[in-house]
Amino acid sequence: MSAEVQAPAVTAEVVVAIVTDVLASLGVETVELPHEPPSAAHWTASVGVTGTWGGHVTVSCSPETAAALTSTMLGLEPGEASQEDVADAVGELANMVGGSVKGMLPPPNTLSLPHVVLAAGSHHFPHATTVCSVALAAPHGPLLVDVRTSTTP
């Protein structure tokens, strides 16, 4: 990985467009919101990008938003999704958004498998700088997306 390569095309506007497209493919409309980190327990999924650029793409949302998005993604009735289903769906959202970000970067790059957690507070990425953070409102609740570039210690 080269610390010299930047991701100039990855802006808040681009990330909003990516997330809007991903959710629209699921039939979910979004509206951009002011970014406020979640304070209560929430789902966070992260995928790493390594290669000519290195960083992380994270997607965070409340348990209620995650359950509703899972039901939409899997065609389930509200309340039918298991915790495992929700973890898989939130991880897949991060994978879809991360894959789109990866596709904008000069090759070669690889995308990691999603890492998904349900926890309170914020998640820390040592040796990473935030490129952009966006918040979108879906009918089910807010969705937060962060793109971070890796830095060397």
C-alpha cells in the first residue's frame, strides 16, 4: 500500500450519491441530514480497502433502522429478521458502498469482508483520518457513512 495515493474523487457528495443509489436499488429513498454520531447502541459495519489506497468504509444505524432495512433487503415481514440476518444485511450494505468506493480508486485494490458490531459509543480507527462523513435519512431512520484513509503511525 502506498501512503502517497489519495482518493480525491471520494467526497461527501460522491458518497451521498453512492449510498442513495445503493438504497434506491432496494427501493429505499433517502434525504441527506446533518451528521451526528450515534449515542445509543447501534450497528456498525466496516469494510477495508487495501492496495494503491488504504482505508475503511463504515455504515452505522440504529437497531430499528437496521432491522427495517434487513426486512426490506430480504423481503421479510417486520420483526421476522434474526440478529444474524441483521448483521449480514448491515455488512452487505457496507460491502455495497465500499465496493463502489473501491471502484472509483486506481487499481489494484481489494475489499475486505465486512466486520459488523452492535455496540454503544463510537468506533475508533487508529492511524486513520476521516475523508468524509455523511448522514442520510431513510424511511426507517438515519444511516451514517464514513470513509477513512489509513495513515502510517
